[in-house]
Amino acid sequence: MRVNCRRIAFSILVAYFVISCFSGFLLIQRRRAQAAYEYQRIQALTDFSDDSGNSLGSQGAELQYRRQFQKILWNLEDDQNVVAMGNKSKPEYVVEIWGKAAISKSTLLRKHSVHHLMHTEHKTKTFQKIPAVLGSGAKVKFRTGPGVTPSKVPKDTQNLVLTLNVRDFTKVDPAKAWLDALSGFPQLKNVAVVLLGNEQCDNEWIKPYLVTNNGPVKFVFVVYDSPDVDNKNFYQWPLGVATYRNFPKVKSAFIPISIQRKHMCNYMGTIYVNSSRQVLLDLLSTPELKDRCYVKVRHEWLPDETEGSRDNYLKVLAHSDLTFNPVGMNPECYRIYEALSYGSIPVIEDVPTLGNCGNSSGFSVSAPHRLLKSEKAPVIFIKDWQKELPAILEKEAKMTLEQKSKRRKDVLLWYENFKAKMRKRFVSVIQEKFFGVHPLF
């Protein structure tokens, strides 16, 4: 009788194991199917047409592009210029990247850049190994999601990059709590921070945590035109695209460049009373300009997009030659990089906003938009919408399709190079500050 009971119990355990494995398999397949559906749906939003109005589709767009520009090298971060370090079969060191800030996914060592990718924000833990990013003698582990807390991350971590989001002051205390908790990691040797700081560039709270002030942090990559950027303790990092609103990964090489786009220009955004955004909206509503641009605005900022509003935004970006970027709380905005992703030229209001942002010793160019200016971004800067925009649109109307195609190609290629350069710069600073290695790029 006892033997039969054991057999029954064993059978139950086996059945439970099989059912659990099968359920897990079905769940994985379902998630893959959902991801594939979402990818195809996003791709359909950028379905282009040729000059006769015939749809090219994603395959047609790819063939058209590759026939014309087969020799362009994209994804330049995959080249072999990174210095090899140590034994190729065994990593010399491991760098952990932790964080919940969207910037850590949109720009940091990832192909989405400054730019986005795998949608795992809501998983408890996410591990992503990125080969050859820090040289063949290194390995990167990327952890994100609600499971990333000081009590759950590995205590034996030695080299850490912590991404922190403090765009509003309510998030400063949680960020401090993270940095204070690092004293409980006995093997920690190197710490850096990627900081999504507030839009007024008020980041004084982090300075006591720097090594220069006897803190644990060796350097900070900070978003926005902070005057603290000196390329010693503080380095500037681009804002990138809004991955927190599920802006998709756009494959630049598949954006067709030699077709006529539907819209000469667009403006989509939130309107603030007595702002330059209102000036731009009024200007685009005049009889002379109202038929030239796609305009859709709202009067209250929303942190999340509906599926419909996001899809419309992506479609308009993909079908516009110019994308207007008036200042908000800060001159730099996600829309700049989102437009570049689709080869739409950002027209950027080049005026400062209230706060502590400004010039720094780390740049020879003046704020705002120091990073874009120093990298000679193929954008249009504008000081006064009312005085300068009509002439810009007149010039745009006279451009031939051939001229626009060349410009679009140059923009997409610049953006890929920019993303690669930012990642390589980040890598070089880690190599130098963490390990005393000076990369050869």
C-alpha cells in the first residue's frame, strides 16, 4: 500500500511538473506572438508609398533603400574599434547596470539609442549581456524593473552603473536612498551614475556623493545642459526618445529616403498659455500656413499615451519632412530624437528656459543644445518662430525631391553615428575611470 502511495505521489509530481512546463511554454509563446503582433503593427504605421501612390510596404521600402545605398554602414557600434581586454574566453570584469529610469534603456549601451528596445520594464529582473561593448574582456549585466531594489540586487557587485530618474524633486529622496544603500555592498569598487536630472538642471543634491567629496560616485552622466559638465566629474548625455511611452525601436536602414512625404511639417504637443508654443500654433493657424503643416495639440500634458495617439504620432513623424520643437520646461525634448529616428528634420527653438541650465567648461559652444551643436547635428535652429518660420517654409517648398532625399539620408546616417559615438564615449569613460584603461577610439 505504501508503494502505491509513493507511485501515486510521484505520478502527481511528474504530472504537475509537465503541466507547469507546458503552461510556461504557452505563456512564452503567447508573449512572443504579442510582441510579433506589436512589432508588425508598429511597422505598418510607417508603410510608405512611392510617387504614384503605390504602397511599398516594409519589404519594398527595404529593397528600395538597399538598392540605392548598399554601401552605407549602419549600427556603427558593431565595429571592431573597441579595445580588446583580457582573455576572450573569460571576462576580465563585469559591469552591472541597474535602474528603473527609462533613459537606461533608451540610450545606455543599447541599439535603441539615444534610441530603445526590449520591452521588459515590468519583469522582476532583467539580465541582458552585451558582448564586445566594453571590449572582449568584459561583460555587462543589465537589470531593470520593480525587482531592482537595494535588498534584491547582488551584494557581491564590484562595478556598478546606477541610473536614476530625478526629473521632479519627489524622486530625490529615493535616489539618495539608493546611493546611501551602497555602503552595504562590501565588494563594491567602482560606482557611476547616469542621471535623468530635473529640467532646471538643479542637481546639487548629488555632489556630496562624488568621490571628490569622499563619496562613492566616480563620475556622472547627466541629461540637459547642466553647468556642472566638465568632462571630469560630470559628462553630458542626450535625453533620447520617450521609451516610457513605448516609443518603438526604429530601424534607420529601412526608412525609405527617396519618396515624397505627405506632410511638409508637423507640430504635435502640449500648448502652454503665453508660451512660444502658443505663438507657433497661432502662426500655423494663419491662412498662409494652415495648409502646409499637420497640427494636433492638447492643452494639458499627459504622462501616458493611448495606443491611438501614439500610433498617430509615429505615423505623422514618418510622413513629415520637418518636425517643430518649441521649448517646454527645457529646450531639449524627446521629440527631437524621435524625429531624427524617422529622418524628419527637427526645427528647434534655440532659446534658454528658466532654471540653472547654461554654459559649462566641458563645451566650447553655448547653451542651449550644447551636445547637438558640438556634434554638428543636421537640425534647424530657430530663435523667433514669427520672424523666421515663414522663410524656412518657403525654402522647404522650393526643395526638390532629390535634395530632400539626400538630406534625409544624411540625417539618418548622422543619427546612427551619434548614437554609436555616445555609447563609445560612455564606454571609454568607464574604461578610464573604473579600470585605468585608455581606449584607442
